[in-house]
Amino acid sequence: MLEVLSSAQRSQRFDAKKSGNMDRRRNLGLAAGCLWLVLVSITFADWSLFVVRSIGASILLAAISLIAAVLIVVSVAMLRTVYHLRDETPPRPSEARRLGRAFGLIAGMEGLVITGVTLACVFWHHTAFIVPLDLTIVGLHFLPLAKLFSVPRYYITGCLFCIVPIATMLLVPRDQRIGNALSWIVLPSVGCAMVAFGTAWAGLREVNQFIHSSRMAPS
């Protein structure tokens, strides 16, 4: 009986190792994506809170900066760990090129639309719309990425990135301020940063599970 259990455990570990090796590139991408998401989100959130210039905003700024710092450190550590794991699967250059082209197309379209919307807002003197509309576009770009990289939680991230700024525009007067900053800048920036942190945490948790499975499997 013990021999059967031991054999089953070895088989499970071998399967985990095999699956983990196949997912090494994916997990590198996940960790890198988490790092980028946190860096960009905290930049805009911190800037908007800094402009507010109030005690409450300063406390919130310090809190989310601390959270971001932890996520950044963990992201870098996991990137290094996954990078140094041995990948026994054969390279698939055609698949890598396909993903690269698709991602480049999505990111390029996102950049073009954001640039066009921003310029239109400036031209028509509706600059208050820039941040919420740009964040909505960022949210929309997560939807095709969810399918491309097989990360279902990106659907939730994309929807929330759209809901937060749209709800702000619908429920908060355009000229309302929080301290010295427009509410339409602060609320979407901070709200979407919280969504980004949650997405990054879930992604890093998945990467950590992959690392654990790879280490417990026989080499």
C-alpha cells in the first residue's frame, strides 16, 4: 500500500514538473506583467494623491506606496526565481512569435486610441475626461489579453477598470475636487490602482504555486 502511494506521489510530482516546465514562459510573463501593472498604477495613484495635499491623502499615499513596494519586491524576486528554473520543454518559436505579434497589436492599438482620445480631449477643452477615458481604454485592452494569455481574471480586471472611471463620471460632478485635485483624476486613479494590486497579488500567487510545484518535483 505504501509503495502504491509513493508511486502515485512520484507520478503527481512528475506531472507537476512536466506541466510546470511547459508553463515556465507563461509564468515569466505573468510575473513581468504584475511588475509592470503595479509600477504604472502606483505612479498615477501617487501623483493624484500628492496633488490633493491633505493629511488623509498623505496617509493613503503612504499606505498604497507600501503595498506597491511589497508587490514590486515580490515580483522581482519571483521573476528571478522562475528565470533560473530549468526548462526542459523544447522551444516553440512559432508560438512565441504568434503571441508576440498579437500582444504587440493589442498594445499598439491601445496606445493609438489613448493618444487619440487624449488629443481630442485637449482639442475640445475637456481635459477632465482624459484620465477616466484613458483608464477605460486600458480596461478594454485587458479583455483580449485574457484570451490571448489564458488568464481569465483579466476579464474581471478589465471590467473593473471600466466600471470605476465610468461610475466616477456618472456619479461625481466634473468640477468636484478632493483637496487640490479633481475627483475625476483621484478616484479613478486610486480605484484602478486597487484593482491592479488585487490582480498582481493573484498573479504572483499563481506564479508562487508554479515555483512550489517545480521545486517539489524530481529533477
